[in-house]
Amino acid sequence: MRVKTSVTLAEETVRAIDEMTGRKVNRSRFIEEAVLAHLERRRRQIRDQRDLEILNRNADRLNQEIEDVLAYQAEP
């Protein structure tokens, strides 16, 4: 379902949208796609930051596990 809303944009932004799309795509569709792409990037950044925090919290333990595994390997 689509919801009608009003957004105020700078004149140069509207001009840039029109130049980019060549008016082949309506502005609403272009803006919606841009917003969705931005939201996906933000979601990915938030997820990556959360994953990094988890890795950093567990870095010492994970490094110790790696050292233990390497210690069991036979030397060539």
C-alpha cells in the first residue's frame, strides 16, 4: 500500500533528480528507491558495527582458541 506524503526538497535537488532520470522515472519512485538504498546501507553498517563489537569483546578468547588449534598441528 502506498501512502501519500509531502517532502520539501531544494530546487537544485529536484533539478538533479530530473537530470539523472531524464524524466523516464517519476520523482516519487526515484526518491523511494534512494531512501530504500540508504536504509539498507545503514542497516548493514549497524549490523557490521554490532558484529565488530562482538568480535572485539571475544578477541582474547578467540585468539587463545586459535593458538590452541595451531599447537595441535604437526610441524611440516
